[in-house]
Amino acid sequence: MQDLLIDQPVDGVVRLRINRPEARNSLSVQLRRKIVAELARLDADKKVRAVILAGGERVFAAGADISELKGTSPIGMMQRATNLMWAAIAGFSKPLIAAVRGAAFGGGFELAMSADIIVAGSKSRFALPEVTLGLIPGGGGTQRLIRLAGKHVAMDILMSGRVLSGEEALGFGIVSRCVEDAEIEDLAVELATTIAAKAPLAIQLAKEAALLGADAPLATGLALETRAIQVLFDSDDMDEGTAAFFEKRPPKFTGR
């Protein structure tokens, strides 16, 4: 059985689906390497304009594969180099949408937070339960959650290990939309399709400016934004978008 399924629901949109139901979609090192390799391939494919990360109906991803951690030494953990895998996923240059149904626990929650947008089913559940194992999140959870939800909410979740519902995650600003489970995959495809129709260079530079500027002083972030829009004035897509506006027709962006 393949642990990562790949399909193309519409032109320009690719979906990566975690498929380890026998292990609750836990993120083995092998699976993480496949996700990283596939994202690198999709990043280089100019026909791909948005990517969806999905799981199963009942489990998005239940975290790290605990069986791989038993007896691992500190040096063994270092040599696993999962931090580099997480960095590669977060560094994907194109829009990345996590479509979460069911449980997104531990590394599964961290994987979703590495995406640009999280859409969640009404029965989805989110948790960072590592403290119950005597550990802490190791895939960016302590850093990304506090930036998404703020100090007090993040500390509550990190220290208690409690489970959030999809509606709670929406209220805390962790996910952008929460709909019935039966609608979530269609919503993710619809959102990805909408984004894929926009100018690829503008999307790329908007993502870059927003993410790099988020942890920088405001003046630095504004400088990044200014330089990005200046660069876009030299793009064919800017000319096409402007022409389409005045001609009252849909633009046809080429990513140049």
C-alpha cells in the first residue's frame, strides 16, 4: 500500500494524501521524506499552482510514528534530521492548503500549521499531546502555535495537551474555515482552484513578504512588500492583469 497518494483534482492543483490507515496516518520518517521530495518536485513544476495536503476521513495525521522513537538516542534523533524536513515543507514556495478531517495530533497538527491555510471539518480535532509522553513538540509546534493563537491560548494547549475541536480552532484563528466534514475536500479544491487562477508570481511574492515580514520589524516587512510590488511591475502577468481589467475579461496569467 502506498503511504502517499497523489492526484490532480483540477488543472493546476495537486493533492497529496497521507495514506497509512493501519498506523493512524502517523508520520514515519520515510513518509516525511516522500512529502518533502514530492513538494520539491511540485515546486519546480510551473504547471502546478497550488497544493492540498489531505489525510483520511477519520484521521488527518496522528503525529510521529512512536514505534520509530523507542530507544532512540539523542544522537539518533539528531541524525534523523526531521528538522530539515519540516523546514523544507514550510519553505514550499507555492500555496499549500491543509484540508483536515478527523484527528490532527502532534506532528499532524504541526504539519497542518506548516501549510499556508488550514481548512477544517466540523469533526476535526487538534492537539499537541507530547507532554503526556514526557516530550515537547519537535516540528515547530511551540513556535507556530504561539504565533497563530497568541501566548495564553498556546500555553494552554501546549501545557495541558488538550484537544481542540474544529470550531475552537476556528475561534482561535488557527484555521481559516470550518465546515461539515463532507464538504471539506470540495472546499479545499475550490479554494485551491481560486488561488491557482491568480497571478503565480504575485502569489509567490505575497507569501514570501508575509512570512518573512511576520517575524521582522514592521519597517523591514514594509520594505519587503515595497520591493516585491516593484518587481511585479516588470512582469507579463501585471500587464495581462491590467489589460484584462480594462477589457472586462478574465486574465490569463502565465507566471512570467
